Amino acid sequence: MSPEFSLSKLASDYPASAIRAMFERVAAYEGVTKLTVGEPDFDTPEHIVEAAIASLRAGETRYSANAGIPEFREAIARHYSARWGRALDDRNVMVAVGGMEALLLALSAVLDRGDDILVPDPAYPNYHGQIHMLGANAVQVPLSAAAGFRLTAADVEARLTPRTRAVLVNSPSNPLGVMIDEEELRKLAKLADERNFVLISDEVYDRIVYDGRQHLSVAAIDPNFERFLIVNSLSKSYAMTGWRSGFVVGPAALVEPMPRMQEGITSCLPVFIQRAGIAAFEGPDEATIRMVEAYERRRNLVVAGIRGISGLDCITPEGAFYLFADVRGTGQGSDEFANGLLERQRVAVIPGTAFGASGEGFIRISFAANEATIQQALDGIGAYVAELG
């Protein structure tokens, strides 16, 4: 009899995704209106697609450099040099397979086993899985609903430990749609210098901001600030989720080891996808502008709809395409509300607890769907709340 096979502790203890659990529940029902997925419902702009096709026809189907082809890295460096007022070149850029691998490379560059990294709560749950894989400790920084779920430097300072090596921030935020203001970014940068930690900033929604706002990166706060790694991708801004085109931008000393790690993870991003990325950065911007205009209309629709339902409330998202709706006035918790809404009205949303304990009493609504789908979901939410009396 063969000995019993056992899983690794890493595999056994890997944190389960409550978002994935909701997807599995949704699969058991037919005709569900889904406001769950953070994926643009637009097609990738044509000039980006054509750049990839031209690359394929030119035979660019072989391995590339681990860090990415120089032309793509230089295009990224030029783009952010202009936006941040910071001198960057290809040594400051690491190309990755999607934003998630970009995040893994950033975390791997600064965290050792047993180190602490501060993570806001609520926050994107996949952060915790990657931190777990590295054997580091995610220290939660609870955000207050009463304060609009805004992260402050004081919140971070209160949670720092002697083992803190990094602080992870996300602005605009998934699931909250809120942005960190300039004053707090300056305080966070100052705190990073004083307490010797790296700010890892997830900025995948940096182009999706509303009401005439401009996104401000911590990398633009001070050209002398060097304790940062910016994680980004083309997925959201250019409707390229399936292309898996991500990157890290940071000081050359922090980026330098990443190509070596990339060799042992995915080796490289295909060249034709990198050519598409160059077209995204250097081509016309009209498609992205139109997408953001559409998201802003959808945001206005969902904010008005939620606020028009007795017992529900929300803050107005400043960026990204998520709304964190307050359902505490119904007397139900996040999971009870999300499950009941699915069962009774066939409308799928994500319970706020999927993003951390501070999300209790809230649900995340994605307004990346079209307006007809959003209105149908709002009608179902209204009907469900009415049933609750």
C-alpha cells in the first residue's frame, strides 16, 4: 500500500477566494444578471490589435528578453517620465505577464519570509494569496466606513512593526473606487523614508478617473523619492484583460533583480503582445477617453440607483469601475444580502467581506457592464430590498 500523499503547507493554507466562491454559486443558476467581474465590456482598440497582427506576420513569435523588449520598456518609461516629471529609462521598467505577475515580482523584490507588509482592509483579495506564497505576513490596516474608506498615513503608522518592509496601496481602489489624496501620499512617502519601507502602489486603474480628476502617483510626489514600486497593466485602460500585459516601474536598483526571477516564473511576455503595448502607449487615445466617459455615465446611473433604494447608500466612486454599496440599513450582512439577492432576484454582486473584515455590511458592484445590464440589476436589487420590508 502506497504511503498517503500530503499537500504542501503552502497549498493547504492558500487563502480561498470569496469572489471565486460567488462565481461558483452563480453557476448553479440560470439567467443571472452579473455585476461581479472587473472586466471592460469593450473590445481592444483596433490600432492595438493591428500592431499585434503585424508583429505575428513579421515572425516575432520567439522568446524575448526576460525584462521585455527594449522598445516596449522605453515606451513605458517615456510615458511615465512625462506624467510623473521623473527621468526614467528602460532600466526602470520590468515587463510582466499581467498585473498579477507584476505584483508578484514587486513583492518578491522586497519581501523575505517572515517580513511584514501592510495591506488596507478592504482590498483586492489576491494580494493576500501572493503574500502567503512568499511566506510574508499581511498586516491589515482597517479602513473606516465613516471616513469614506480613505487610507491615511496615520492609519499606516499605527500598524507599522519592526518587521515592516513594505506597504501596499491601491489608488483608485478595487473595491472602493476611492483615491488617496496628495497630502496623504506626501505623508506616506515621508513615512517610507523615515521608517525604511517600500511603497508598492497598484495603479492599474490610473487612467479610469472621473469628474475631471487627474490621477496622482506616489512616484510623482518628489523626484528624489526612491522607495516605491509601481504595479500597472494595460488590462483596464485599454480593454486588454486577456492579453496579460503588465509591468513594474521603479528605481533601477529595485527593478534590476526582476528579470532573473522572471526567468524562473514565465520567462517572458510574447513579443507580439509587447508590440501591441507600444501601440497602446504611443497610438491615439480616443478609445480610452470614450471608455472612461462611458464608465462615468454608468457610475452616475448606479450611484443614483443605489441611493434611490430605501435602506441602501454609497460613496461616489472617484475612479475604477466599482461601487461599494452600504446594505447595513436592510438589517442584513454582506453575505446574507449577496446570497439572498442571487437566490431571489438572480442578480450577482460580490459580498464586501470578500475584501476583508472591514467590508462587512457592504457589497461590491461592478459597473463595467453596459447600462441595460446595470439597470436590470438595479431593478432586481430594489425588488429584493422591498421584499425585506
